[in-house]
Amino acid sequence: MLFTPLAPAGAYLITPEPVGDHRGLFARVFCVDEFAEHGLATVFVQGSVATNPRAGTLRGMHWQVAPHAEVKLVRVTAGAIWDVVVDVRPDSATYLEHAAVELSATNRATLYVPAGFAHGYITLTDDVEITYQMSERYAPDAYRGARWDDPAFGIEWPREPVVIADRDATYPDFVR
């Protein structure tokens, strides 16, 4: 696997190195040893899947606060998304910086979302499926959100959403 650091500090794009032959290909998408060598979380206690039938579906920006702050591994198994992370750790040197990457079933890349980062995405195709691995269990009292177009983040999305939850569209401005 190739580990490409992103700004803000702590986020990574992890790209598999497939081996192929006449049967197709095989590629590792997680290895506890390689993750540990990069100082990344190696224990994931919960996994989820999200499906989005329509291009232009936006989910985010979401995170959990301490003591339930979670690392996420995000990977697309069908379709494509524009995936965004924002550093919302107030004491971080990269506070409020963001990174965006395209994840797709074709590129098979994984986004490593550090604890203390908001996460969201917009679907670029119809019929998207996304898998998540989380380092902490879902804790409703620790759940937080910010509006996808909050000016504090300055995210340039590749398109306007056509499907979005009322909650995601109406969060108040992010408080610095």
C-alpha cells in the first residue's frame, strides 16, 4: 500500500498496489503492521456501509468528540465520491484546514480520517456504496456536525447537492 500524507496533518490517502493476472487482481487494503509503521490507528471496532442511489447526494460534515473521537477508514466499493476532511481540533496547527480527494471503486483508495476531523462527501455518480471502519463505537452524545458549505471551512465542492438531509443543510455556523 502507498500512504500519501494529506494536509491537514494526520490525514492520509491510502492506495493499494494490486497484483494482477488472468484471474483479475488482488490488493491489500489494510495491514496492521503497515498502519503501525505510519503511526496510524490499527484497531477498528465498528464497520458500516452507506448506499446513495443518486449522484449529488451530500452527507456531512460529521465527527465525534472526546472521549469518543473516532478514526475512520473510508472506501468506495461502487461508484465515486468527492470526499472531504476538515481538521476541527482547536489546538492543531492545521485547525480548520481541509483536504478533498476522489474515492472510487476504480481507484480503490482509502481515506484515513484522523480523530478530531469532520468528514463529509458528495456522490459523483449514481449507485454509490461506501464502507467505513471506525476506531470507536457510535456515541450519540459525542456526535457533532457542521454545515457542508460553512464559510469557516472554505470547501469548494465540485457540484451542488441535490439530495441532503435537513440536519446537514441547516447546521448553524461553525463556532471557532
